[in-house]
Amino acid sequence: MMIKTLQTILHNSTLGLSIMCCLYSNAGQAADCENGEAVARMVSVQGTVTRNQHPAALDDLICAGDVLRVGPFSRAALSMLATETIVRIDQESVLRLPPPTRREQSLLDLLKGALYLFSREPPALDIHTPFVNAAVEGTEFLVRA
């Protein structure tokens, strides 16, 4: 009887701890942009993709100031919330998303790697790299840093 009671207590404790961990991790995801503005949403994650040194997941909101790192043999895609522009991020790329200067404009800092951007309408988009800054007015283009 004593062993059965001990097993029940351990099972309930483990179950409760598991539920608390799941709730805590989901609460962190939901509150990610509480102190900052959401500027994009992850629409594709393949391989190793991190956001502020934590694994990125499909449908994550990307906040102003976040840094995305795409590992070797990996890729990711974002949908910019202000312009609905699709940003595909190549392997071994590092991208920072600073706060936009205007509501209808998106801003990207490509620190390393390559981006491919596609939009049905010319977006108001500024891209900064270590070598050059660009204001984009086309609908489809590639940027490599």
C-alpha cells in the first residue's frame, strides 16, 4: 500500500511539473513582443534557425531588435507584417530586425549571408549591410552580404 501511494504521488508530481513547464514555455512565446513591436512572423523554418539564441519555430512573432541566425544547410522565411513582403533567409545568414522608422516601412540589417525578397507590390523597405545601404522599390531581388 505504501509503495502504491508513493508511486501515485510521484506520478502526480511529474505530471504537474510537466504541465507547468509547458505552460511556462508557451507563456514566454505569447509574451515575446510585449515590450517591443512585432515586425514579422516566421513562415518557414528548415534546419537550425535561432532567434535571440533560442530555437525559432513556425509562426513565431519576430520583434523589433530580434536577431535571427540561420545555420549551415538551413533556411528560413519571414512575412513582414507592415508590407507583407516575404523574406527568404539563406543558410549561414545573420539578420537583425530593428524598429521600423515609419509604420508602412520595414527595416532589415543583413549582417552576414543572403536574403531573397518577394512582394506583389513594391514595398517600402530599407536594407542595411556592412558594405552598403539600400532603399528597395522593386518587387523581387537578392541581397548578399
